[in-house]
Amino acid sequence: MPRHSPTRRNRRQSSWGNSPVPAHEENIEIDLEPGEDPAEAPPGALEEDPDWRPATRNSRLPDWIPHPMQWILRISFRGGVLLLSLLLAICLFYLTLSFRYEIEDIDKMPERSVIFDIEGKELATLHGENRRLIAREEIPRFFVEALQAREDKRFFRHQGVDVMGLLRATMRNASDMQFTQGASTLTMQLARNSFALQEKSLHRKLLEIALSLRIEWNYSKDEILTAYVNRIYFGSGCHGLEEAARRYFGVSASQLNENQCALLVGIIRAPHACSPLRALEKALAQRDQVLARMVTEGELSHGKVDTIRETELGLRGREGSSRGGAALQAVRRHFEELLAEREIRDGGLRLRSTIHGEIQKLLETEVTDLLSRIPGEPEVAAICINSRTGGIRGIVGGRSSQRTTFNRALDARRDLGGVFTPFIYAAAAERGLQPRLEQPLTTGRDIGTNDLIRLAERFGFEGPFLNGDDLYRGGVRATPLEVATAAATLTGKGQRPRTHFLRDMRDSDLNVILPALEPSLKPMFVAGATEAALAMQFPDGEPRLLAATNPGKTDAWGVSFGSEHSLCIWIGHDQPSRLDEPDIILKEVHKTAQRLAESLLP
């Protein structure tokens, strides 16, 4: 009889498969000698079944599922668990990060932003002078309905995040491979505007969501809506519904009609580009989109929309300022464009401009005196820049800053005529040609149209340009700013300055947001070319003055080519027509330019 009898194994099959039952669950009988230790048995003594395989874990999936599918299901399950763990970790991270922000700040409105001149004297404010917060009951019902239809139709039902809208935006952004849709709720917009979260990134969006959840936990819907309406930007320096209502329509928020409400809701997405004071057609187009959305949501009928559109809008014009008029309008416009471009909240900013208060006052006084001495009622523009740095020291955009927002010093393109002559001489010297005194037509022919246009563009003239003899007679359209810049280039030995309004920008704690611009001079001409042109045109030195009209006598110019300051004055009509007594006007323009040039000498 063998020392060890064969093992008798009761092999139980799993109800879900054919895998053997683990060894510790099997009923095994082994014959051993009395006192013999099973661990000391020779190899193979305890297991002699030729069909034996290592024990494996029981399958938890039915055996009718194909093995490849079982593998896919197991991988999917494990991936899902891993993904869920990752999402929970991200949620915890951003929720923790959100506690760095004080939620109570949503009730704190931005301070006013102040503009200073180059000497640190206050010129104006961008907004906040007449800010008045309103209560929930002062917000028009139609405004709330329009706001919901346009920005957040499920505002009163979600908890800060519109999941359906977020999924839709995510799919759209994934298909576009960029952030084209935001799906921001009103709560998320409030968080973004309260905490300066302007960067378009996934990080910003996740932080915005976490902050929105905290806001919803701490405030009621009516409180959130009121904070939003008091904070949101409506363009033209207007923060909050009350300030926008008074600025645009001259009424309080509670008195807004349905047409006005729809327009204000429409401009929220692009308050600068769609401000009704600077782009009324765009603002009306946005209003129509709001009304169309309300029809889609079942809030309005088509007949009601027609009635609303026929309601008097009552839009007010821009108000002039007694403190610098056109200069402040130009500075405000420049800063608002800068803030919109860089998405900077303008609450509490300290903006130092390049405007010089005394030069601005002198410019306005002389222009007013000039207009009183010339016949008719032509328009006027004047601008003075620092020839070395390009900083704009003073600017006048028209007879009255209250009549129109059009700033002729920056935007009016008119024919230069004889003012273009010294630039033709400089172009000839640049080409190695001998300029012919008082013969710009002949000198221009020596240069050629194409070469002269290229050289004129290097002075900063953007055109349009005429061709041939018309060009040599001054057939170039330019703004007074371009003329002053070109004059500075001529006196600066061919180095063109970068014109600008901004010295620097600081926040309410005086931290620098945008540093001061360093003087930027672009070498445009070979050494000696501009000096030769100045010596030919102005043999007596400073003050170097040039007054001229164009061939049609529709525009009169006065230009000072100063080493410290360059100055340009223009007289003409918005719709080009011959000036009344152009010789008298030209004489008076020359006198004014001379007085200003002498006053601006270092």
C-alpha cells in the first residue's frame, strides 16, 4: 500500500463559470500516517489531479457575456471609478480655492476711476460720480424677463450652474477647438465681475463655478439679481442699471419703458462696442435679438414686439464737459477702449494721461479766439504733441464737444494741399535728389508717385493718396494727429514718435497695472534728409510755421514744426465745401499758430 493515498477532491463548479473553486473552499481528504505533518509531505503528494489549475477569482459577470465584452466592461468600470475620483478631487480643489475670495464683496461696488493730467491734477472720472444702488423692487419686471431670456432662462431654478447650458457650451467649444461659448449664468457673471476673473480659460471657468455655488449658498435669488443689476457694466462709463438709465435716457431705472429695457439688456454682452452713444445701430440690433429671444421663449408675441419697437426710445446725446471738453472725451474714449481690449475692471483706477492742463487751456482759448475772428461757421480741430515722446498735450475736436462725439483732430481726414510740401522735400533728399525750392510739383515728378507714397507712409500718413500731379499738389488725406506726428518726425531727424494718451495706470492700492510708455522713436529716414528739408522750407529757424490751403480752398491748415512741441490746426466743413474768404481764414490761422508756437517754445 502506498504511503500516501491519492487525493479525493470534491470539485465544486461556480454557478457563473467553469473556474475551479479556490483551494480554501474545496473539500479535500488526504491520507497521512499517524503523526505525519502535511507540510513535510513530498512534492506532488498533496495534489495528484492532472486537471488541476491554479485557483482564480470568481467572475462577477454572467457567462453568457462574451469574454471580450467582459474585458471592456471591467476596464470601463475601473476607468469610471478613476474618473469619478479625479472629478471629486478637482471639485474639492476649486471649492477650497474659492474660499480665498470674500463672497461679501459682491455687495461692494467699485470705486470711481480718476483721470489725472501729466502734472497729477484731476481731470475727470470714468464712472462712479453719481452711482446710486437700487433695491429689488426698483428693477422693472420687463427688464428681468428680458434678462432671463437673453442671459439665463433658468436663473430661478438652478443653483448657480446651468448644467444643460454648460454641457451644450462644452460640446460647442470642443467642436470649435476654442472657447466660443461660455454658458455663464447670471450668478457666474456676478462672480466674474466681482472678482476680476476675466481670463478665458478652463481654470477661470472652474473657479467661477465654485464661487457661484458659494454665492448661491449665501444669498437668495433676489439678492443675487439685485447685486448683478447694480454691478454690471452698460458701456460709456455706466456701471449699474440706475446709472445707465440716467445716462442714456434721463430717467430712473424704475421708469424705463420696455424698449429701453430691451436695449440695455442687449448691450450687456458688448457694452463698449454696442454703446448707443457711439454705435446706435449695433445697440438696436442687439435689442432686436433680445426681443426675438423673448418670442422664442414664449414671453412675447410678434405683435407685441412691433409695439415695443415703435415706443419712443428717448436716447440722450453725449454731454459735453466743462473740464476740457473734447480732450476729456478723447481721453475717456482711449481709456475705455484700452480697458475693453485688456478686459480690465475700471473700478478704483488711477489713470495718468499725457494731457498738460495749461497747454490744453491755452489751446482752447486760442481756438475760441480764432473762431471769433473768421467768417462763417466752419469746424475746427487742433492738437499739440510732444515732439520727442509723442505724448498728446492738448486737443480740440470741434467747435463744441456737446454737439457731436466726432473728434476731428483724431478722425477727420482732409486734403493737405501746401502743407505736404516739406515732406516732398524730405522725400527727395532721402532719394539723393536735390529738392527744388518752391517747386513741389517738379520735385514730386523727380521722385515719382509710388516712391513718394511709400515715403509719405513712413511719416505716418495713411492716405488715401491721389496720383501724379494731384499728389504733388498735396492730394493726401490725413488727420490733424497724423500731420502733427509727421511734423515731429521731420523735426526729430527722421525718428517718428509713437503718439499716446496714457502715462501709466494704477489700481486703488497704487499698484501699477500698465506701466508708463517709454518713448518709442522709429528711425524712418537717413541722416540729413529731414534736416535738409527743414533748412530749405524754414531758413530762419524756429518758430517754424507753415500755413496753407488745398487747391479747392476747402481746408486751411496751420502747422508748427517745433523741436519741443508739434502743433496742427485745421479749419473746414464736415461736408467739404469752399471756405468763406479763405485768404482771411488762412491769415488768422497763421497768427494763431504763431502765438501758440511762441508760447510753447522751451
